[in-house]
Amino acid sequence: MILQLEVISASGTRRVSIDSERSTIGKSPENDLVLTDDETASRLHAVIERFPAGWLLTDLGSSNGTSVNGERLLTARRLHDGDEIRIGQIRLVVRSGGSLSGELTATELSPPDLTRREHDVLVALCRPLLGRDLFTEPASTRAIAHDLVITDAAVKQHLGNLYAKFDIPADESNRRMRLANAALRRGAVSLSDLRPHDS
């Protein structure tokens, strides 16, 4: 399934196709969709991800935010044909021709029941995704263990439980990224959880 976006900026209108599992958007040349016409865009501003139920857009802690149809994006949001994404002065209009797949199910929308420690592991896993200046991967097992002051073995056990709860199979490529995406998409982790708290 390919997502078509109409990019409308000061320099004109162009159409881009997105067909990879995860595409980054921002002004840095390392992004999949580079926004060169607006200096207010963050280097790594947002990400569009493909899931079986459709396409999801997530703001990555950008300096001036992302909006869809005039509403500030606070969590991952499913995209529909005709949706208008605003990043600074740039408009991205979804032009899928009605080819986006069906609605998300209740299971896909709601988070599974988690223990407090599983939630802590998810937060530590996802926190690096708020990095603004360059693309970051979810935290490593060692980084999570250091952050939570637990052993690597304990982290691996919790991650194993989380993979099962989020239905991420053992043969899934890049399981940590898939888990982080699912946690954010289903609301198991919020952006406020990921922001560092003042001590």
C-alpha cells in the first residue's frame, strides 16, 4: 500500500509517494521527506508509519508541532484521504484515492494491561524517539537497564512479556522499533511520559 502526499510550499506543489514501513519528515537531508522550504521545521519533525490498518503520523517532539486538519497532534494519528498535515508553513495533503485500509479495531486502538515495571520499560525504550536533531532508535537493553537500575536479564524478561502483549512475533524484524511504535500508537506511552521530568 502506497501513501500519496501532495506537498504544498512556497516553491510550489509536488506529489510524493511513501511506501516504506517508516518514513521520517524534517528539514535535515537525512529524512525520507525533506522540507527545505521552511526553516521552522525541526531537523527530525515527524514520522509516518505503515501498519496493517493504515498509515499513522506521529510528531517527534518538534519545536513548533504538527497539526492534522487544524488540530495539534499530541499522539499518533491515523491518516485518511484528504487529511491536511501542517508542518510550519508547509501543507501535506493525503491523496490516497480512497485506498487507505479500514478502521482500526478496538484491540489495535487500546493498550494491553501492563504492570508498572512493564510501563517503565516501555517509557525508557521509547524516550530516545523524542530526539530532535537526528534519527534515533529506541533505547538498547543496556540503556534501559541503566536508566531503571535493573539488570539486563530483567529488561529482556520484561521486553519478552511486552512483545507477547503487543503481539509482536519472534521473527519480526526490528522488534524494539515495532514495540515502541505500537506502544505510542495504542497509547500505552504518552509524549508526556517521554519528556524528562525536572528533579
